[in-house]
Amino acid sequence: MPPGSTLLTWVEQLQSRGRYTFTRTEVESDTGRSFVAAQTALRRLKQQGRLVSPRRGFYVVVPPEYRATGSPPASWFIDDLMHHLGRPYYVGLLSAAALHGAAHQQPMVFQVVTGKPTREMRAGKVTIRFSMSRLVERMPVTEMQTETGSMHVATPETTAFDLVRHPIAAGHLSNVATVLTELAERMGGEALATIAPLVRLPDVQRLGYLLDAIGQDELAAPLGAWLQGQRARVAHLIPAEPASVDVDVDERWRVLPNAALETDL
């Protein structure tokens, strides 16, 4: 960086090359600024709305068209952010469902699955919320192109299991059923069955039950065939919730339906 150049010039050069993220360490090394000088210059650009920092030491360039919201969409920087944190991830739950076309109920936050507890982050009006899964590196994902590169996104089948495994993050069980109705045409029964051995048996039972409930019994058939070889105990549709004494167990899935389902479609 030539002597006398401003940090804004350096940021604009990055942007001209299609880069919208950087770290404070890069600023110090590329511009020769000290820690204090770099912090002062970065703070000034943040105050001007030209940068936003969802995590300390990590910065996102805010193009003019996103100044009102204070940040570009999370898809522009989530991959760089998670690499900065050194954590495996994929975009999941309702955010993944929307990317696969199940956009009946757009998520209010950008939902990400990762392997360690991670606190919620904000960038302008963009909120990123994290769910933890020990399976994050084993569940099938797909690479989706973004405006600035690519990001890992749960496949429709991974999304379906995650919605069942994290029903609170998905809104509620009836909302899960609604989203599954929209996702169904993107899912494959055999692909669902390949994931079944990775997850807890009750989650396989619940997903199979929900697919039957929305009229997708053919899609659920490979899951049902896999389940026949397992020793499945009765699972409540909603864990830890009591069930009425007059409710019968669904024998195909060994699920006790302790909640009524209402889809919005």
C-alpha cells in the first residue's frame, strides 16, 4: 500500500477484486499500521457505515446499496466468517429450506449449524443464529454459489432431519410439517435412508411419521424399510411432553402422536 494511502483506499481495492471480508491482522500486515492505528481507522469506517464487524477482528465491507441495513446478506460472508473462526459449518434449518425453495415462511434470522456452542452474531440488521451438532462434518451438504463465492448448505434430506432434531429453532412442529411439505419434491427416499444410521433412532421415527402425516408415504418408504431392522422403542412425537391416554401408537413408526399437526399449506 503506497505511503499516504487511506484505509478506505485499501478497502476499495479489496472490493474491486471481489473481496468483501478481511481481518484486522490483514490490515496491519498489508498497510503497515500498528494495532492502535488500525483499530482507530477501522472504527472510523464502521462509524461511517462502510464496514461492519460481526465478530471481533473480522470485518465485512458494506456496499452502498446495503448501507440502510448496515450489512450485506449473511450469504456474502458466512463462509469466510466460519473459516476465520476455524469451525466446520453448514447453512441449515429454515435458511437451508428457503434456499431449496421452501420459502413459505422466510426465516427471520440466518441459521447455521456448527460443531461447538457459538453465540448469536449481528451485522447491522442481519442476525446469525447457531445450532450445535456433533454430526456437522458427517451430514451431507451441497456447495451453493453466492454473490461473493460459495457456502456449505445442508442438502434437502439433511435439512429435513435437522428440522426434526431442532424443532424449537424451526418454529414449532406444525411449521416443520409445513416446510417438509414444500421440501418433499426436492428430497429422495434413498438419500434419507443413507442419513438414518447417522442420527438418533427417535429422530428417524419422527421424520417418518411426519412424512406420512403430510401424505409423503412413498418418500418415507426407504426409511420405513430401514427402521424394520432396528429395535425401535416408542418415541413421543414431541420429546418430554406427555400424551393423552386415548392416543394410539403409530405402529409403522413406533411414534406416540402427543401433538396435533396443522400445516399452513
